[in-house]
Amino acid sequence: MKIISSKKLFSVVILSLITGFAFSLSLRAEPPDKAGREIRERREKGLTDQLKSVSGQVSVITNDHIGIIYKREGQVSYEMGFDLTDELSSRYRSPLNRIDRGDTVRIEYKETKENYEVTYEDGSFREVSRVTGREAVRIHFVRSGDRKFYLGE
């Protein structure tokens, strides 16, 4: 077994910290688009709220969050997570406690999108929308599910 000197260990730790810091800064920087064009400016255009609904099987439910699997393709499952509004979680505590993993529900939710315009170095621009939050407004119980569907329990 090889013993590492404290100088080498210190330099490895410092190098790791510098690499992590540089990586975190690169995540904050505006990434180039898929064509590799550098972004020159980003102008905020505001937030929009839209009511939507989706049905699926409950994968997780807590006091302030619910996740559902809304689509399956072979071995791939598509899941969405929703925050529960304060009114929904406090007013309907008892009915929510009866919902369990595997149950089928329909969720009406408010989706918040951030809208902005991106200008590239070459002068071209495009409008972009990004979902920043989903908040469940109503949960409709559809049917009880197989409790063993999830990971072979």
C-alpha cells in the first residue's frame, strides 16, 4: 500500500476544489445553443401561468408533493412532479392520505413558464419558454391501483 504525503494530498484537494468551482461557474454561464452559437444577450419577457391536466399512476406522494407516471414506453417511464398548494394540502388532508402509490389520478395543475428572448452573437434571435414550476390545484381520484406495481414490491 502506497502512502500519500500530506503535500500531495493537499494539492489534490485544492485541485478538486478549483475544478468544482470552475464547473459550477460553467453551469451558471449561458450555454451555447445546439448549433454552437454563442449567446450575446438574454432579455426577460415575463412569466405566464396556464392551467393544464394530466392523468397517471402515483409514484410518490408526500405532504407537499405528488409525482405521477403519465406515460410508459417499454422499459421507459415518464414522470411529472407537482407541488401541492397550501389550500389543497391543508383543506383536503384526509382524502389525500387515502391516495397511495399505484393509484390512478387526474391532476389539474398550474404550470408557470419563464419567457425570454435570446440574441446570438451573429445577430439572430429566438423566443424561449422554460417551465419553472408546476403546482397541483385539484386531484381527482380515478381508481385504486395495484400496490405491487412499483419496483416489484
